[in-house]
Amino acid sequence: MDMTFFRNLPKAELHLHIEGTLEPELMFALAERNGIKLPYEDTEAIRRAYQFSNLQSFLDIYYAGAGVLQTSRDFYDLTWAYLERCKEDNVVHTEIFFDPQTHTDRGIAFETVLEGIDGALADARKKLGITSHLILSFLRHLPEESAFETLEAALPHKDRFIGVGLDSSEAGFPPEMFERVFEKARKAGLIPVAHAGEEGPPAYIHQALDLLKVARIDHGVRASEDPALMARLIKERMPLTVCPFSNVKLKVFERLADHNILSMLDAGACVTVNSDDPAYFGGYMNANFEGLARELNMTEAQARRLAANSFEASFLPEVEKRAWMAKALGEE
């Protein structure tokens, strides 16, 4: 397949951690701006450190890197750099996760984080034509009490984000631990989503659906281990925001050629392609699509369906969803 096909294919990205777009060059620039000494000699040393054996070894460097983010300008610059990559990859709509606790726990005000990210998203609508939503994610390795505190701090600003998510270390931190805070978020009008079925078992996906009452499952690739769960996901048209490069980097699959995204797609699941933490995992949206074409012999028809699914699974208004789906499918 001609790889320029992906450049012309309109896409939505629904599983993207803004802190995970921190490229080594920007990390160094922000460290210098803020007078922070990094434990790396240069950008190549950082890239060498990006060899992960599992989710936790990735998170260790992920949280360390976030330490260079200090001011609203830092968060703006981080977000704007990602949005410029969206423009290059023809990502016309993005729904971005941010992790307030990563920053408030080190003394950065919630408002500082939100102001910078939201400012860049607003400018991208005007200058780049990219629409967006923001999703506040709770860190599941921290107690639910911390999530409640974060939600309380966020609620006065809830017009600036559309939903809540659940991320960080999955193994040993089942969704059921956060049932009450998700209930409160839903009552406040926020849309719930949750990471489940990456390192965690299919049971975590069941919990996210039944206890957290999510509108989307982030990752979800281990659903294929449970035929009854797969049947349910297909019947309910429950979106799975799959991250192929991330899954390989974090050893969920040994090789991209082993990935199950296309078999799930062909079975009728509403799977989508996303880049997760692209600065750390080696590829933004188009790179993920190109990898699937190269390693899994993805067809043009499959690529179009994945792109159409990304709009169907988004939180865009229905009219906009349908228009973009038609363009992705080549029906316009």
C-alpha cells in the first residue's frame, strides 16, 4: 500500500496522554527554561532509556520526565507540539488525556495545567482546524481518596473537559476500586472511560463496563481471551481505543505481527488506532497505521474502517461524526 494513503485519510485520536508526547528535545528545552538538571547527558541518552520491559518501567521514566513541566506556558508548548503532529498526520479531531495528579502531587496547581493545555487546544481549533476534547484521568496506583480530591478541584472547571478516565499501573489496581468516584463524575455530567485489558485480565474490562459504566474501553486487547466478552463488545458496539506500537513496546504482544487489532476488527469490534504515549513508544498516528500495513498486511478497506471507527467512537456531535465517517470511508 502507498503510505501517502494514510496522510490523506482523516482520523480521530482517542487515546493520547499529553504528558506522553514529551519529546526529548522539548524535555531538554523545558528543563533549561526552568533550571532543572536532568539525569541525562543529551537527547540520545534519553532515547536509550526508552527501552521498557513492562508498563511500570515505562511509567518510572514517564513521571520523571513530567517534572520539567512547571508553568502554563510549558503545558501549552507541550500540547501545541502534539497538535502540530496531528496536522502532519491528518488527525482532524483528538480527545486528550491529562493526569492532574502527576502535577499537583509535585506542587503544580491544577489551574496551571488546565490553562496551558486548554489554551493550546483552543488555538488549534482556530489556527489548525483541529477539534478536540479533554479527558481528566485518575491515577489508579493512588488511592481513590486522591481521585476524589482531584475531581473536587476539577469540578469548578468542568466546562473545559468532557470526561474522566483511569490510567497508570493496571495490574493489581482493578476498576472496582474507583466505582464511587466514577459515580460522582457521571452525576456531574462527565463521560466515563477507563484503561482496561492491557496488562489486566478480561475481568477488568467487565468491571469497567458494569461498575464504572464506561462509554469506551481504553486498550481492551485482552478481551479476545474471553469469547463471551468479545460477543458483548461487538453486540454493544463498545469502542476499544487500541494502541498498537504501545502494546508491543510494553510487551503485551511480542511483535506487531502478533497483534490482534485486525482480527478484532474483522470480527466486528469497534476498534480504533491510537498512539498512547508516542514520544516514548516510537510513533504517532500515521506511524501506527503504516506499521499495521507493513506487519499485518492491513488492506485499504481495513484502514478506512479503523478511521471511520475513530469518529464513530468519538464524543463529537452525531452530525459531525457521520460526516467524517463518510470521508474516512471514501463515500464523499
